[in-house]
Amino acid sequence: MTDPARDPGRATSCQGPYGTEGDPADCGDPVRFEVARHRRPPLRVCPVHLGPALLLADGVLWPPGISLIR
Ligand SMILES: [Zn+2]
């Protein structure tokens, strides 16, 4: 399976639930959205975790900056 949105060194599976640094509980689903964050790497999440990430992840901009990446 190829992923045209893939960049070297960037996650291609969901970092959910909320992308907390050091949280080992990766969702593992393919990412669909990238959420911009203030002074942090963008958070890549699947559709299920988009809502929780927007509300609970650290550094999410408001209004949120969301990119559909695939
Ligand atoms: Zn997820």
C-alpha cells in the first residue's frame, strides 16, 4: 500500500487519542487529518480521533487548523 502524503520521518498512523508526547497508546489507524499546533509538530490523526485531539491535545490552535492529508 502506498501513501502519497508520506514524508520521511513523519507519522503515517494515527497518534491518537490525543498525541500526548510519551503516550504509548497509538491508535495505529491510517491518518486522514493533520492538526496544526502552536510550537509543536502537527498532530496526525484518524477521523475517530480528530474530535478528541482538537479538544484535548496540547497546543491546538483555535479555531483549529485542519488539513485533509489523504
Ligand atoms: Zn486514531
